[in-house]
Amino acid sequence: MDFDQIAWFPLCAGATVAGLVLSFLAFRRRGAASGLRVAAWALLPVAAYLTNALPALWTIGTTAVGFVTGLVLNPAVWAGVAVAGLSAVLFVVSGFMRGRRLSVGRKDKGEKKGTGETPAQRPAQPAASAAAPKPAVAAKQRKAPADDDFSDIEELLKRRGIS
């Protein structure tokens, strides 16, 4: 149906009057807020008619309906949707695989941060030296009491391997 063949003023006025009746009923049953909200919606058809926005709204509506019916009824479009979905799944899976490979690769190589040594290349440490506090650790233990607020947090982060 063409836009010019429809009598728009009676249609918009009728929709507004019906909406205002529903607004009055909503006002009496559910309160002023609901009644005012329905009245606001009810005035939109007349506003669209008076501002000459109906041709644009008609074009937008017919274009949207044509797009949706073409999308739903066209098997080639559904094949495209399936391929796009497959592509999205492959992106997500490759991201997980890449993240896992990087984290597993670091653990398998046994590398320390900042050094390129593997466990076989590191010199053996005697058990006594491991028990003795290192100078850097001893210096941290002698810090001022103002840093005691964060010492628990730092200790927890170190235990988790976060520095």
C-alpha cells in the first residue's frame, strides 16, 4: 500500500483518542504516573502527523519489514549467519588456545622472569643458604611500621606469584 493512499489524519486522531481513553483508565487504576506515561505515548501519533514525520516513519517501517522478511525467508542469508557464527566461535577458541599455549609454554620451559636460565643451567643452592634470609628480604623486614598496612597484601601477592 502506498503512503498517499491512506487517510492519515483520521488514523492518527483515532489512535490518540484511544490512547487518551486508556490513559484515563490507567490513571484511575494504577495512579498518576501510569496515566501520564500512557498519555505521553498516546500523543505521539498526532505529533508525528503534525510535524510531517509520517512519510519518514513509513519509509523506515517498510524498509525494516522488508529487511526482516528477506532475512527470515532467504536460505542464503541463513547460511551467511551460520558462517558468521562459526567465525565467532573460531575466534573465541583460538583466543583460549593462544592464552593457554603462552601460559603452558612458560611453565614448561621453567624460565624465571628476568633470566634466561632453565632449571638445569641454574647453580645448585645448598639447603642452609635457602633457609637464611637474603639481604633484600632482611631489608624489607626492617622497614618502618607505616608500611605494615601493606605487608600482608604484599605477602599474599608473593605467595600467589604476583609481583
